Amino acid sequence: MGPAVRLAALLAVLALQAGDLAGVAARGDTFSALTSVARALAPERRLLGLLRRYLRGEEARLRDLTRFYDKVLSLHEDSATPVSNPLLAFTLIKRLQSDWKNVVHSLEASENIRALKDGYEKVEQDLPAFEDLEGAARALMRLQDVYMLSVKGLARGVFQRVTGCAVTDLYSPRRLFSLTGDDCFQVGKVAYDMGDYYHAIPWLEEAVSLFRGSYGEWKTEDEASLEDALDHLAFAYFQVGNISCALSLSREFLLYSPDNKRMARNVLKYEKLLAESPNQAVAEAVIQRPNVPHLQTRDTYEELCQTLGSQPTHYQIPSLYCSYETSSSPYLLLQPVRKEVIHLEPYVVLYHDFVSDTEAQKIRGLAEPWLQRSVVASGEKQLPVEYRISKSAWLKDTVDPVLVTLDHRIASLTGLDVQPPYAEYLQVVNYGIGGHYEPHFDHATSPTSPLYRMNSGNRVATFMIYLSSVEAGGATAFIYGNFSVPVVKNAALFWWNLHRSGEGNGDTLHAGCPVLVGDKWVANKWIHEYGQEFRRPCSSSPED
């Protein structure tokens, strides 16, 4: 059995989605991993080359048209030009009968645009799909919610948390990149099409504001206009019961498009509604934020994410400490690992500099060709879901010696057997735009979970390695433990998922906070119960 077949079999055992493992991102999944987004730069560079050639061709054509214009204009401006001159009379007739026709119906313009279109069609299959645009828009809304970001700030290119009158800068980019009215409209429209007016209204309001400021300017790339934004925003306000705003925006729409009969009917309807219920003119509609999927721990989760992993009072707890760890292993005696006890219940430890920059880069490189959309257990199936946005790959230890070394180091530090079937192969994860994983357990909570297909029990422990750094966000939040751990490049986070009795530890409910800015990579080593009987003996005490 060849390596590719063995790997495919492994993925089936772990119940990952079947699919093409050639490494090409499926269309519609580009947004779910930053490495896939980065690959989208290549087709755009090709499109830039095509557009450059088109512009050069058009510039040459326009120069020639300018020459023709100047030549004919000079004849008209010269009052001494007699049509009695047979040569001039002939050229006038020829221009009107032939030259102008050739100018107007020049094939050069159509040939230039045809070459551009042909080139685009060749690149089109490598471009993100509309599902990627929707996914990227939802990512911006997620970041807006979790980090309480101002939509106006985002449109200006700044990441600011707004709480009441207080404004806090969460991240200061080296270069500001502002959004256009069309950009904001597309985000708002994704929310609008989902019936999510909580998010649609602020984005559409910003779109209207930006379109107003540039009204009359034509941009080839824009899909929407001020009228489109006003239309959608007016109906969104109507849907949430703010008739007064809907009427005002509809009237403004008619200033730009007075012949629109549908909008004229809407104005009459809104006026009638306000006449029947005058109180609606001053009533403030309270728009509830959607909670889909329903998340009971959302408030705690988001508060922990907003700390960005900061633990300002930890130094006050004497039972939390740092040390050099050898775990009585000869392997670590000459090079002990720096250990930081983060929390006691659940017991969570951070091992600093667990891997080197070279090892982290090597692991990322090995995984990248095999990345596929991450899935979660749904009964006996595995499905991609909105509450987990990332791509992942599974690496067998025989793929490269660096993985053998990594397993040896994990085993020496934890004292556990990390060889299959007592542990899973290394899972490498790359998070997407606003990539996250909402609160979940690593251990199985259902007897029908696909985890049990390995016939080695439940996941007793998690060893998670940060393979990159991020500029902001992406912390690991432990919901019931009420703490979060920031992304620390090359460090590893370890915790026990099960009590010694074999029962799941409910305090290990944790989440991967959305990545605000940066490219987050982690590697997970999940260790199972079987094979650890003498390494971590059982106990009947529920506290152990």
C-alpha cells in the first residue's frame, strides 16, 4: 500500500471529508484559510498583467484617435480652408463616408477587450467563488461582533473598539486601507440577503455615506450605486419597524431616480403607515443581534476574546509558577523546557519555545498541500460549519523526520504514549479570514462520536502547538475557567480533557477566538485513553 493510499485511509478513519488531496483549494473555501487567500494573489497578478497589456493597447489606440481628432479639428478651425479646393472637398467626403465609419467601428477596440476577456476566462477557474465573498463578509461581521469594532472605523481602515463614549485602538496597521462604498455595500448586502438587519444596517449606512460623498464619480469596478444602497437600507429599516427612516431614504432615492414606480409606491405606503400610527415616527426600533448558532456562553466567550489573552492578575496567584521542566526524562536533561502553569482547574500549562522557527516552518510547509476545510462531528458524520472557519491537514510521523522528533519530545514531556493508535496523527490547522472555533470540547461527548473509531478510547489530553504569531486576536479562551491564552509563537499549550475517572472535564470547554489580524497556524496532538493506563493511572475520585 503506497503512502497516498495509507494517508487516504487514515483520513477516512478520522472521518474527514473525502476529496481531492492535490492541494488546490476548493472554490468557495478560499476564505477559510489564510494560506488559500494568499494563493489568490497569484491569479490577480496574472490579471494585472492582462490589464497592463490592454491599457497599453488602448493608450496606443487613443493616441491615434487624438491624432485624427486634432487633424480634423485643425481643418475646421482654419477659416481659410475652402471646400472649393477639390482635394479638400474630396477628403471631406472621404472622411464622412469612410474615415468616420472606420473610427467608430474600429476593430482594434474590440480586439483589445476580447484579449482581456479571453485572458480573464483562462484565470477565472482559479478565482474565489461568490461563496468566498460571502464568507469574507461574514468574517468582517464576526470581528465586528466579537471585538465590538466600529463599522465606521473599519471603513476607514482602523480597528477600534467602541463601548459607549470610549474608543480603544485594538490594532494600528502600518498602512491604512479604507473601504469604498461598494465594498461596504457588498458586506451589508450579504447580511441583508440573510435577513440579518442588525449587521446590514450599519454597513449599508456607511455605504450610503460613502456613495453620497462620491456621487457623480464613475468607477468601472463598482457593482452598486447610491440608489442601490438607499434602496436596500430603506427596506432594511422598514423590516425592523423604523418607518420614518425608511420613508426619508425612499424620498432621497426618488431625487436621483424620480421615475422609479416601485419606490414611489413604497413612499405612499410608508406615508400611510405613519399617518395611521404617528408614534412610529419617533419610535426607536431596537434591533436584536442574531445568535445563530445559538451559543449560551457567547457573552463570556467574547469577553475573554476581547482581553486578547491578557492576564493582568495572574502574578498575584502564588500557585501559578514558571520552571524548567525535564519530566525526569533523559531526553530533556540537557535541554529542559520552559514551563508556565497558566491555570490549575482545568490544569493548563504553556511550554515556551517548544519548537524552533525552522521546525514550525517545516511543519507548515508539509501540511499546506493537504489542507482541506475543517469539519466537526455531527452525529456520526463530519461537516463543515460556520462556527469553525479553518483548514486542516493530518500528518503521519513517517512523512518527515521532524515529525518523529516532535513526537519524541511530546512523549518525553508528557510521559504519555503518543504513537498511533494511542494518539492521533498530528493535525495542522490554518485559520481563515476572521478564523475561529467557537466553544467546544476536544473530547467526545457522545458515544457515537467518530473519535471512537480508532478503538483507543476518548481523547485524554490535548497538546496544541502555536506554529506562528498573529498581530491581534486568535487567543485560546477557556470559558468555564474564565481565562484566555494569547498566541505565543513556537509555544505549546497542554491540558487534560478527562478526569482520571474517565469522565470528561467540563471546565475544558474552550474556543479559538477570531483572528483579528495575522496568519494563525496551530498543530494539535490528541492523545487517547488506551495505552496510558500505567502512565496516568485511573482514579474513582471525580476531583482527580
